[in-house]
Amino acid sequence: MSKKTKAFLYNLAGFILFFVPTWAICTNVLGMDGFLPKLIALVVSIFLSPKFQFMKTAEGEKIFMKWLFLKGIREVK
């Protein structure tokens, strides 16, 4: 699997890990229905999920991560 594909799958997994619980809380606990819980879960997930990016460097292909709760940019090994 290429590093570009891995970066995409990491982004997807990070998004889903925040989207599903937020959506479930909005629908089941808060009693919302319709489009609003999905919209709230989308916005929360976009801001809270880590961002992964594939880059070609002089040393080769690498994946980097930036997250709201961690300072700076980190390399994923």
C-alpha cells in the first residue's frame, strides 16, 4: 500500500472516530433529528480530527500529522 493511500485512510479513520460518537450523542442523548446532528458532527469532526499529509522529501516519501492537541507537526512512522 502506498504512503499516499495510508495518509488518506488515516484521515478517514480519524474523521470517523470523531464523527460517529458526536452524531450518536446528538441524536440519542440530545434528541435531535434531521440534518442538524449530521452537520454538528461534521463540523466537530473537521476541527478535532488529526490531519495527515503525504509528502515527498529528500529522504523519501513520508507521512506527517498535525493535530489540535499536539504542538507542531510530527512524522508518522
